[in-house]
Amino acid sequence: VGLAPFDNKSGKLNRRSQIQGGRSRVRRALYMAALTAIRTCDRFKSFYTALAARSGSKKLAIIAVARKLLVVLNAIIRDKTAFA
């Protein structure tokens, strides 16, 4: 999907990590789903607020929620269970 952060370093340059690669349509869909999950689900909302406060970057926290959502969706498909 392309949600894993890649380091953007070369020699003495030390820039921020960025997400890249994967399917952009799926990444955009997960981003929008993460925004909705942050607003509606307490589990993702508490994770988002804690990470945003710790890192200082709200966009980084949204991407982390999108990745967490992807992991949860993969587990649901793997175990064939409902989201609880």
C-alpha cells in the first residue's frame, strides 16, 4: 500500500522520512478511512491524540492510524471475524 516510512538520507543530508510506493488509490482510501476512524472510534482516537502529542505532527499521526487500520483489516480478513 505504501504506508511504510522510508528514510530520506544521503551522505550528510538528513531529511524527514516519507511514505512512497504502493498503490496510491488504496493509500488515499485508507487516509480517508483513518480520518473517519479518528472521529468515530475511541480506539483510534486515543491512539491518534497520544501520537500527535508525542511527535508534534498531526499528519504523521494520521498516517500511523491508517497503517494501524490496515493491520486491523488484514487481521479481520485472516481470522474471518468481525471488528470488535
